[in-house]
Amino acid sequence: MAGVEEIRAGISLATQKAQESMAAIQQAILTLEEGQQALAAATQGSGQEESQQAQGLLSEAIQTLSGVQGTINASTQAAEGYASRL
């Protein structure tokens, strides 16, 4: 079994990577929001079902990514809690 310092170092690396992924997800959310705004502007006043469906799907994607961020954050907190008890 790895020593305490090796475990802490591994957890530190894992949490760093998790933070990097959260930043990438945040950028993806911002990009999706920009796309959603562009779609809304382009289809303003359109009663087409596909337009509304596309807007809804983009909203769903944004919500899903936000949920993923929450899950990653919870994982990071759990790992850091474990490391603090070593």
C-alpha cells in the first residue's frame, strides 16, 4: 500500500485535474449559452417546433453540464476530506 504522502499527492493531482475539468465545463456552458442566444436571435418570432425544440435541448445540455460540475465538486470534497483524515 502507498504511504500517506503518496496518497495525499495522488489526491492532490486528482483534485487539480477535477478543477481543470470544471473550468473546461464552465467554458462549454458559456459557449452553449452564446449559441443559445444566437439561435434565439436568429429564430425570434418563429413558431416552428424545431426552433423551440433546439432551444429546449440547449437548455437541457446547459443544465446537465451544471449538474456534472456539482458532481465533480462533491467528488473533490470527498477526496479532500479523506486526505485530511490521513
